[in-house]
Amino acid sequence: MNFSSEKTADLLVTGISQLATPLGAGAKHGVRMSDLLVIEGAALAIADGRFLWVGRAADWSGEAAVTVDLGGRAVVPGLVDPHTHAVWAGDRLADFDARTSGGTYEEILAAGGGIRSTIRATAAASLDELVELARPRIGALIASGATVIEVKSGYGFSVAAELQMLEAIRSLARGEASPPTSQNRDVRHPTVRGRARIVPTLLIHVPPSDAAERASYVDGVIGELIPEAARRGIAAAVDVFVEREAFSAAEAERILTCAQQHGLAVKLHADQFHSVGGLELALRMGGLSVDHLEACTPAQYAAFAGAKTIATVLPGVSLHLGLPAAPGRALIDAGAAVAVGTDLNPGSSPLFSTSAALALAVRLNGLTAKEALVAGTVNAACALGIADAGRIEAGMPADFLVLEDRDWRSLVYTLGANPVRETWIGGVRIGGLKA
């Protein structure tokens, strides 16, 4: 972890009781998800927004322009939230009330609720309205420790509405309230000092309710939506929801093949309620991730062993909807690389805390504390195709969290309070946090 350099650090961070981090690029599979470096009495040297040196404070022999003493608190890497739907309009409070009062999914849909109510509200909102609605949601995720956040479209339905959602995501990533004029097309947004990275994903979420329109809708996605999103450079990946009530594996394969032809990565929502071929498609196509997996069966676990596709579990859905949790423990035992996300959305996971998602993964999905930290950092970064996030190492962007407690395990132990005292991005302590 030590990095020899004659360069003076811009910042030396001391007073670190414990520093816990995964080591080395690439996803951690199976038993390797328990591999953490824990340094007692650590310090960090930062220059130009990156870690210059990491090690025991007693071993630091360089110079620094500024020193910050954390007063004996633990430090972990900035978290990566690999699955959110943070851009939407309207709310689903009536749905929540109906469901908790005994209403069925079909009854809620018949009354005008469900996901299509979010689609209507989102399509009716302006670009600026979508950006302003999403800002506090992104802010909550950052305050909970997220320094890299994936945000999906998927509530637009029409080509124009989906593209507007993606433009809103790009505006959020650049801190703007209107579409940018810059020609910068790097949609994975390398770290800007003091600004979270936001990774945009085009989600093909639900088909038309009229079966006769289904084929033409898929044709429009392939012939117009994906090519235009790729041309504008406003999506890093394409995701498809494969489920009995959504798209078939065959339809998804057509859509994702188009995405790959346009240079976009692929991933899937799959096996949430039923196992209908989505998981197998994700593995066959080399998807970045396959997300949900609540209906994944023991016969499927071994398929993840050695696969580059990340198994992303979403415990907020299990908590909110009362569904069986994805078999995180069994997947890890079978050799999978598991990640954890919030699935922040208005209908099935109103979870605004990335650190809380990790705490829930320990309790609901059977992960250990070490596995949860790996799942929420380096593995989550791999689920987004990002190599330079989720680790505290010399040369990496200086994204890290200062916890309230002396012990790093408080990150996943704490419930009902924010275990994160400070979020640092690119070596900058960002605003809106605790004094």
C-alpha cells in the first residue's frame, strides 16, 4: 500500500483508528469476498485528488501542505451503488396504502396505480423538474456514503420520454439543470473532485399493455431508442427487465444484441419473481451484472462460479415488499461475485441509503460484514464496468468515508442512524454532511 514519491501531498489525513479496504482490481468471487486489508492507526496522503500513499501513520515520512486529524474514527472506501432508479416523478403512496391494507397487485393496477402511474407522471414532467426532483435523492445517497451511483431510465416508456430521462441523468452528473453543450462523451464520468460519479443506464422496463403493440415497441427500442442514446453518448449500458409480466428472454436478447452492436454494455433485471431465462441470458452474453435474483434456484448458483457477470442483490425490495431475499450467502458459497444496491425507486424500494442497503444485506441476504463491504465497493464497481472505484490504494481516486465509530464494522451494524460522518470525493470533503 505504500507508494514512494518525492511529491509533497496536498493533504494528509491522520487520526484513523481503522482503515478497511478491499485490495486489487477486479471482482472478488466466493471466499475472496472476505479478503480485506485492515490497518490500525492508519493515515492517508492525497495529491491531485488521488491517494498518494496509504499505510500506518507511524510509517509516513513525507510532507503535506495540510493535515486533517479525524480524531480516532474508522475509514472505508466510498461506496458504489450499482442499481438505482433515482429519476422519477409522482409518488406511489396510494399504492403503499392499498397494499398494506390488503390490496392485490392486480387491484392496484386496475385502480390506476402501479408502475404505469409512475410512467405517466414521469412522462408529464419537464427535464428541469426531473432533475430537481432527483437532486435530494442523489444527495441522500451521497450522505449515506455513495461516491459512485448508477441511475437508470425506464419510466419514460416512449422514445422521447426515455431520452429525456437520460438527459436528466446526464445533467445530474454534471451538476446542471439543463442539457450540457460540452462534447465530453465519457458517460461513466471519471471522478470530478467533490462530485459523485453518476453512471447512466438505459432501462427497457415494461412492454405495452396491448399485446398487439409489443413487437412494434421492441422494434422501436432497437431501431430508434438505443441508436439515439448511443449517438448522444447518454448511456453506458442497456438493461432489460426479464419477467413473466415484462419482457421474455428472447426479446431481451434482441434488445441487448443491439446494445452491444452500438458499443454499450449490457445487464439484466432477472429472476425477481420467476426464473424465465434472464439469468442464463446475462451469463451467456457476458453482462456486467444480473440484478434481483430473489427467485434464483440452487440449480443456478454454480453457473456464477468464475463468471465475470456480477450477481447484484437488492435487499430493500425484500424488506419493502415482503419477498424472500435473494440467496446471497448461497451464491457466495458457490463462487459468485456478489454486489449490493439500494434499488432506490418509488414502488418497491424507497431506500435512500446505500450504507443501509449493506446493513440489510447482512441481515436478509446472509452476507458477513466483510463480504458486505466488498459487495458495496469493488464488486459494485465491477457491476458498472468501473475499475477505479471501491478501493483505497495509491493511484486510486481519493473517495473515502469517515465513519462515526472507531470500528469499520459499524458501517453495517448501525440501523436507524447514519454511520457515515463524512463523505470525501476526489480528496474533497463535500457539503451537506455533519459538522
